[in-house]
Amino acid sequence: MCDFCHQHGEGKKWYLESKNYAEDLLHDLKRRKLIHHFFARPERHKEGVESLDRLQRAPGFVRRAILWGAQRRQKKYHYGQVIPIEDVERIFHFVTSIVRIACVCRHTTVGSEQRYCYGVSLAPKGGLLADLIRGIDASYLTGPQTKGLEMLGHEEALAALRAHEKEGLCHTVWTFITPFIGGICNCDRSDCLAMRATLNHQFPTFFRAEYVARVDPDLCIGCRECMRVCQFGAMSYSSARRKVDVDVRRCYGCGICRAACIQDAISLLDRTAVVPAASLW
């Protein structure tokens, strides 16, 4: 299991522990300040990725030292993990409210309001997290597409997440001073700053999922729809066998390839049971 499971989940999936969504954690002044700065200054996140671009020109030993220190700080404050749709559904079973809001990343990369982020809370009407967001003077969080923050029912929210899967977006949970989990986002390599940092700059801002994908060769017809949606370059095609394979060392276990497979040829396996991927997070 990942580091957070051992530290914050007592050896179980840490993001399925309701204590990590507790309203009490939002009484921490440092955490509230972080949330305010996160949403009030979206341009800061883009600046962070641009600094990684500049860091590429530094000597290798300098780059590695800076990235090591920065990643340790990132894990303490704002860090995530990829999760498949069935674990999203488990989270939705125990949270009390779900609030859809505009995505900070896409506000900076696309330049318009794109509602791909979901605040989750154990309290009704979004709880303290929603109150904090409402108090931030950031117009992209409250319009123009919708009026304010959108309160969604559990089934409505799950249907929206499944629709994001069809778009090829992978689901991720995010902390605001670990281990408090405040939201679920839906990421892609083009518009998600966290994914850009992780994949383009080898600066991980989220863990791989607790799973890896597996293709059943008896069911695979080689249509390559899974390759089209994989954000991580983990799928390859054998022209000789006319089948798709999974590189488990690259697989993040998001399950998006599974959603795209018209033959139901793809399943998710426990990462720890797949030896080449068991220690990769």
C-alpha cells in the first residue's frame, strides 16, 4: 500500500477512512489559510509548473535535490492519489454532501470556467469547506455557468464522474494539509497542472492508484480504444497478435481504459499482487 495508507489509514486505503474528511480538521487555522490561498490565487499554480520548466536547465544533481525537497513539502500540504470509480462510489456512500466547483487548473490553462472538481464533506450543504470557498473573492468559483456552488445528490454526482470517465479523465482525491481530503478532481494531461508536473517533469504530485490494469487476451479484439484514453502511456499494441498489453510499470490504475473497452476485456488488479508494480507509487 502507499505511504499514506500506512500513515493515515492504519494499513487500509487511507482515502476510504471517514476521519480524513472530518469537519474538525477545518478548524485548523493553517489549513483554512491554505485553502483560501489555493482558490484565491490560481495563477500561483501555473507559476509553479513554469518554474519546473526552468528547472530542466539546471544540472542533474541540483534538479534532483530541489525536486526531492519540494516533493516532501508537497506531500504535507496538497497531495493526491488516483482512484477508480468504484472507490469514488465508496467515498460518496459515507460523505454527506458533494459540491461541484470550477477547476483551478483549467481556469489557468484553458482560461474559462470548467466544472470538473467536487468538494466532499461529512457535513450538510458542503460544511465549513463550502463556507470557506464562498468567502473567497474569486469569480471563477461562482459563475458564469451556474449560480454559486452546485450541491449534487450522490447519484447525480456519481453519474457526472462516470461521464468524466467517458471523456478520458482520471479521478483523483486531494488533501489540504494531509491527511484532510477536501475534494475529488478529474484530470487529464493537457489541462491538469498536477498531471503535467507529475508526468512531464517527474515531480509527483499524486500517488498511483492501489490497482493496475490487466487486459484479458481472450476478450481483447485490438480496437485500441483503451490506448486512445490512457493518460499515462501504459497501453501498447501488438500488430502480430492484434492485442493490447498493459505496461504495469507505467499504469496508474485509474480504470479509464476499462471504461473505454467495448469488450469488457480490462479489469483492475490489486497493485501489491503484481510484482513489477507492487512498489511503484
